[in-house]
Amino acid sequence: MSNGCCGTEYINGEERHKKRSEEDKKDLLTRLKRIEGQVRGVQRMVEEDKYCPDILVQVSAITSALGAFNKILLNCHIKGCVAEDIKNGHEETIDELCEVLKKLMK
């Protein structure tokens, strides 16, 4: 993945969009599809009355995969979007980042 994910657009003053490179987008989507497959696997395990500890281990793997996804996206956001906004004088982005981090650390 590249260091930055910048290209943030402000539309109607609120709705924001992010232009990502094709490489970055492909990597993120591949990770999400893998996680989606893991969730489907857990669903099958429940439907097939698999042993609880086996399901719990799989759910833990999904949680770890989502955590790794968040770390990549957060890294991209800080190095790209946040850094670019600060350079452009939009220091309110720091407050937004702090709020996001509070939610992630619950």
C-alpha cells in the first residue's frame, strides 16, 4: 500500500469521499472479502452445531483480521488525509482524528 490515501473531497460541506489508488483499493477489498468468507464460515459452523470453542477461535480470527484492516486504513488516513489537511490549514482534522481514535479504543 502507498503511504497516503489523500484526495479527500468535501461535497455539500459534509459528505466526504476518498480517492484511493487502484492498488490500495484492491488490497482493502481483498482483505474485506477474506473477512466476509470467514464470517460465512462461522455462520455455517453455527448452522451445523459445531463445538463452541471451535467457533470462538474462528470469531477471534475475524476480530484480528478486522483489527489489521483498521490499522492499515488508519495508517493511510493519518499519513495521507490528516497530513494533507494539516498542511492545508484544516487543523480541525486533528479533532476529528481524536474522536475516531476514541471510538476505536472502546
